[in-house]
Amino acid sequence: MSLTQSDSAAVAGQLEGWSRPTMMEPESEGELMEVAMGPHHPSTHGVFRMDVTLDGERVMRLRPVFGYLHRNHEKIAEGQSYLASMPYTDRLDYICPLTNNWAYALAVEKLAGQEVPERAEYLRVILGELTRFQNHASSIGFLTQEMGAMGTPLMYAFREREKILDLFEELTGARMMVNYMRFGGCRVDASTEWLERTRKVVAGLNKFTDEFDRLLSTNEILMARTQGVGVLKAELAVNAGVTGPMLRASGVNYDIRKVDSYSIYNRCKFRVPLGDHGDVYDRYMIRMLEMRESIGILEQALRDIPGGPVMSPTAKIRGFRPKPGEAYGRIEAPKGELGFYLISNGGPNPYRYRVRPPSLINLTVLEDMCLGVNVADVVLIFGSVDIVLGEVDR
Amino acid sequence: MLGEGILKGMAVTAKNFFGSYFSAERLTTVEYPEQRIAPFEAARVFPFLVFDGADWEAGLRCVACQICEKECPPKCIYIEKSTDKKPDAVGKLQFYPARFDIDISVCMSCQICVEVCPFEAIKMDTEFELSTDDRFGGLLLDRKQLAKSNEYYHQIHSTEAAGVDARLAAEKAKADAKAKGAAAAKTAAIAGEGA
Amino acid sequence: MKTVEEIKSAIEEAVPGAAVEIAPNPNPALPHSLRIAADNMLAAAKFLRDDAELKLDYLSNVTGVDWPESLEAVYHLYSVEKKHGPVIIRMHTENRTDHVELPSLTPIWRSAEFQEREIFDLYGIVFTGHPDLRRLLMWEGFKDHPMRRDYVAPDDFEYEPTAHDEVLKRAQAHEAALHGQSIPGQTGTEAGA
């Protein structure tokens, strides 16, 4: 029954270019050095290890090692109700808890056939785009930090992020672990004062983005370090399942907000920035441009938000038992495609609960991008993938 | 000109640096613990039990229905029901918790216990300076430590508490009206029999 | 995009003799999936990826499922070029004990690389043809497969700082078994849960 090695090798042989990268040939005569970058490392965005084999400063081989933050979220979810998993989704990609909540709520609503009122959809979009803005700003900040900018752009990004986190705390009760979306809407309604304050914050975001752009985009050091580094070709990106700003930086026009048109994104006018080269500079620029598009979506949503309830009257908090079935719900999270695959057997707990982690799958091509570059660039390429270990390891 | 981008960037940092002497927008540091930011009304840290009136034991709203214990995701609540009953806010005889422990080293502040409580008995506190050096019991709060008055609840979450009070008053009025109606029907029946 | 029935006939046409059946979704409002026999899966997957009309060039999600009789791998396919999807294909092993091999789809979609490693790690499905099949999330040398429903967590609670009640008993028993001693206060010589 099982395929023989020669069969799959034959198939693989036909598919040149999709095989895994082989170790490079060293140029110098000396020994190769194996360095473990991580898990205790300031630039690995969490507990993550890369075993790099170096010839001098050039990378010959790179093996990522995962699992340092593995908390078995999927098995925990099998043992508790659907609602009880919602606070755990906050802790997946802990920089963007609201989009995690949203993806999970979307998947469960698909599974149960649950309707969501219009005001709740607008609130979800507002909070989702605020999350995207602060995620991209922080990601750029961390990238410059890894280039040696000693924290200045990072702290500017965090200063803006504080305003957004204050908005989250006022609405949901917590700055980060929000536990805000529910199956059928949002937990708590936003008051008119909150919407006014959000409008004020959003009005200041354009000025911040301009300043941030002026600080970084034409900086010669940044351009020298990032242009041409870590190039990812479009075909490899698509085949390797890369999504999000990394895919669009390679020139592939695939944004789930446009493709699936979930929630009320079909009413929002926004553009999808695409990159030409697929290098680190393009990924940085895509995130900068997406920040501007997010501001546009926020202004539209804040202008058009209707009144009404934020929870569907048919939604159940306790005793929620969706009919047997399976559903896959996905959104365009700031890191890529975040999907939840749920199998229900009619009981209060899910039978199978799977998180499709964009950060882990984006790392499939890490070795491809890093072969032949210097060790210092490995840190940059890794930073441009923009991962969060909570999502990689779950 | 080579270096123009860097100079533009330096102009931005200079603006921020010198601007921080003049505008609070640029200097956002709050020197905690000497300065503190006023907490938001909706902020939540760990749960507490609400009691009405002066006596925390008699006025505790919790009736040990154990719904919060069941729904709590990390299972940090431990409840033991009492064997006797005592009257609650509307006068009905209810159980009360003989033991109500929350392990706040496990609690993840998700607030699901507050959402599912049908009796408005458990609410979220805003006290976060709870560090202790007693690692084996210091973070296990029992019902005496958890019980805080309704006045305290009004202090930390004023609009929410006002809403809760209105809801409970409405429930009490409904229960009173029903009881009065039943009593009036009873006296009418007795008067009818007597006549 | 074609319906599930049309895709089924297209696969049967392209891969003669392929055993493809529609696995209905218990909730009829949600998309159905195609169950393909493990022997035909590689050829069927290549067809799905390269067919001019379907062009399913993007493998989004690979999931392992533990059913009572077998283990299953579910693949969600989308098309970046045509912007349609999902097409859900699944294959299951013969049983959960000794025949747990399935062909790996990594030669066709590279995004399966890490996800199949994770399923091997957590469920125990051996993907033949995978270029680098080893554990992903658990450490090397870890035995057993944690996501299976019959997984029993080991008793090494040495790391538990505030063990009490049941956990304390099991931790003490584990320690004792480790060092071959008996524990005072516990009857019987059977140490270790």
C-alpha cells in the first residue's frame, strides 16, 4: 500500500525547483562552523532556534528548530467548550489578539451557520485594521532594531501602539488578551465616546505614518542592508504556501480580504500594494503601504458604522453545540492567512480544532532565502518574515 | 546627495527629541509608581465576589450555582456548596458557597466567569499590585479575600455597577409584585371562603 | 469553479483507475471533500495542481485527524492564480497501529513540508517520500504522539512547583519509581502511576 521511495523520487524528479534546498558547497578550505542561533536570542522574535552551518560568515545550511513555545493549544481545545478556547486564541499571535479572535469566531460561525449583525461586522473591521496597523508598525520597528537602530523607530511605533492599546482597553477591558469576539458578534458594544476617541486616534495615524516613512524609507543604511537581500521568487512563494505581506512583496496579488470578501470588506475601498523584487526592502515597503491602506479602511468604517445590536439574538453563550460538520474559516491576519479548521461531532467540545499558523508556514522558505548570505543578513531576513512564536508553536 | 535619507531621518529624531521638552505628545513616559495613569473603567484584572450591605457573609450574592467553575477555561475556581440555605436579595432561600477559591496564578483574566454568572455575583476587579512572596498560598484567594462590597464595585466600575443595580432592582420589583399579587389572591380566596 | 462531483470525474479521467469518492460533510450546507486512496493520491494531487482549469497551486492547510478506526490527513487547496477554492482532499491510513504510512505531498506543494512533519510528530502518520521527516514541535527522542486521543501524559511532574493532592501523589510515586524506593504512607510496592 505504501508508496516506494523510487515512486516518490520519480515524481519529485519531475518537479525541479520544489525540492528542498541542498547544502551549499563551501568556498574556503577551513572547517565549517555550526552555530545555534537561539533559542535565547534577542533577535529571534521569541524562543526559536536556527542551526546555521557557516563557512566564515556565509550560511551554508540553515535548520530551524521549533517547539520551544509549544503549549498544545489544539489538544486543550478538544477538552473544553468552544467559548473557552476564545481566550486561548488571544495567546496565539499575541501581538494581534483581535484578528485571532476574529478568525476563530468566523470559523465557528461558518460551522454553526451563525449570522452576525452589521454593527458587529463594522466593529470587527475597525478593530482588525487597528490591529493590522499596530502590527505592521511594530514589525517595521523590530526590523530596524535588528539592523542596529537601537530602538528609536521601535519606540516611535510603540508610542503609537500605546494609543491603539488604550482604545482596546477602553472597549474590551484588556490591552492585549482581549477575548472580545463571540460567535455571533462582539461581546460588548462600543459607545459613541469610544468611536469619537477612535476617530481622533485614526486622524493622527496619517501624520505618524508620514513621519515614520520619512525617518526610514530613504535611509541609505536601511536601503543598503535590505535591497537585494533575501529574494523570494513568486512561484516558490505560492508553492510553499507563503501568504500575507511576504507573498505580496514577491509580486503575487492575493489578499484574502479581496479574494474571500469576508465581513464587510467588499464595501471598503482599498488597494493591495505589490512588490517587484521580493527582497527585504519590498517586504518593509509593503508593510508601510498597508499601514496607509488600513488608515483608509478605518476612516471608511468609522464613517459608515450603523447602529443596532452587536450580538445576534440567536447566539448562545452557554450550551453552544454546533451541528456535526466541519468548516475551515480564514482571514487575512497581519501575518498572513490565519485559518481555523474545526470538526464538530455535535458535542459541546470540538472534535478536532486546528490552527493554520501563517508564521510557521511562511518559515518554510527561510532556508531558501538564507543560503549564501552573511549571518547578519539572516537576522534581517528572519525579521522580515515577521513571525510570532506563539503562532508558530501554538 | 548621498546621506540625504539619513539627514532627513535625523531631522525627525531631532524634532522628537527637542519636541519632548515642550509637548506631552512626544514625551509619553509616566514615572510609575510615583505617577500613575487612571485606570479605564472597563479594565479587568482578577475576579472578586460582590456583597450587598455591611455583612460580607450574609450579603454575598453568590448562590454557588457553579456555572463559573464549569465555564472557567483554565479551571482556576473551586467551589464547595453549603448544606444549608440563606435568603438572597429577593428573599428567596438559596445555597451559598462554603468555599470559593480562585487561584489567581492560574486565572487568565478572560472574564468568562463574569459573563456567565446569572446572579451578578462575580465581577472583575482592577487591583493588580498583588505580588507576594508566599508562593504556596499567597496567590490562592479564598472567599473572604474575594468578597468586596457593592460600594467598592461602584467605585471601580461606576456605569457598569449602576446598570447592575438597576437590573437587580427591576428583578426585585418584579418578584415583589408577583408575591403581592399571590398574597392578594390568597387573602381574597380566604375572604371568599369566609363569606 | 467546478463542483465536487465535476472535480471527482475530472480526477477519475486524468488518473485512470483512481479510487475517488465524495466524503460528504455531515453539515450539508458546508463544502464536501474528496476522499482519495493513498495509492492514487500523488498522481491526483499533481493533476489538481497542474490542470489548466483548476490550477490549485496553493496548499493552504494540512490537518491530521484521529478517528477511532484510522488516522486521516486533510488537505485544503486553493488557487492563487484563479482565486478560487477550497478543494478539500483527504486520505486515511489503514489502521492506527502498524499501517500508518501515507504518501507525502511535499514534492508537489512545498507548503506541506512543515505541516506533514507536525502531523508525523503529533499523530504518528509516516509520510513516505517526505524529504526530511522528523519531529517538529516535540523534541528529538520524544516517544509517543501527543495529539492522539489515547495519549496518556507522563507523570514526570518534577517541574511542578506547587504540587498538591493528586498531582503530588503522582509526582512522589514517579520519583520513587525513578529511584526504586517505596514512599512512606503509601500502601503496596507498586510505585508509579
